Amino acid sequence: MSDVKIIECTTPTELFRHYDGQSGAQPAYIELDLPNGTLSADYNAEIGNGIPFSVYHGQDRRYGIPVLTADAANRVMKEIAPLADRILADWEEIWDGSNTVVRLGEDARAAEDEIEARLGVAHPYEQVFGEEDLVGQWDISGAVNGEEAEEFGITAATSDERLEEIEAEILENLADCGESPVAVCAGLDAYLRTLRDNAAADQENED
């Protein structure tokens, strides 16, 4: 039985986050929390990819991954759990003269090398995940055709709930276009709200 506790992802696109004004999604990672013995997956919430002291000093071990679906991330965490167990069994905290930092033992270092190879973040940096493991990321220009107001009957009276339904339908259709089981599109919600705002403005001009 594995000693590490896996904290599973629960929503399909949990590892995707695209902040307004940023050119791409935030990097994702799998993290092994040594003091608490947990393995989890998340995205880096810091713009510019800053890291907390717990990562810098080694208590939390982060391994970069693409933006995986929840199912793929959970599967991979289960696959590397035996390697995580080896790391948990072979580390210590030491004082380096300035801070308390983690020192891995020989077997822990070897296990960490295996994790990085399994995730494709070590030389030769191979892509180890298929499209079916990845969240399908669409640009707004490729996701819409400009005719959504007519297609979905968006008017000034369209509710927020209806816009959410339209967004979900568009994303479902996008997912059907590729191998990924889920699709995301940064800015799609704002685009649909703009269509509603434009309809409201047109109505005011007519009145």
C-alpha cells in the first residue's frame, strides 16, 4: 500500500487557468509535499511563475506538466506514487547556514529523476502525453465564427444562465473537433456578453 496521499483533481479543466492580459495559460505541475506526504496537481497561480519558499527550499517538490485533464493528472499521480513513496522515505531537513532546506538521500534523488523522466521534464525532454490527455485550448478567433448572436438567438434579454449554456455548447462542439475530451477558450464568456451588450445597444438606438 502506498504511503503518499493523492489529492485528486475533481473537475475536467481544473489545471487550466488563463489570466486576463496574459498570452497563455498558467503552467501546471504535480507537487509532492514532503512534510504532509501528499501528491497533488495544480496550476501556478503566480503571474511570472514565482514560487513559494517551500518550493525554493525543497519541502514541496514540483514537477512541470502540460495542462492535463483531471483524469490524466489523476492517472499519472497514481503511476508515480511508488516513486513518491521512495522520496518520502529518504529525505531530511538541514540548516544551510541561512535557511532550513531539504536534502534528498541517494534513492530519493534517483526516484525523483525517474519522476521527471516519466513526466518528460528531464533530458531528452520528450512529449510523453497524447492529445487525449491534454485540455484542448482554443483561441477565441478559432472558436467562434461571428454569427453566434444569430445562431443562438442572443438578445438584450438573454440571461447569464443562458449565456453559460451557450458557452458550454460551443466548448462541447470544440471538443468534438479534436482528440481531447474537453475544450477551453479564454475570453469566450466575455465575447458572448459583448454580443448581448451589442444587442442592447442596438435596441436602445432603435428606440
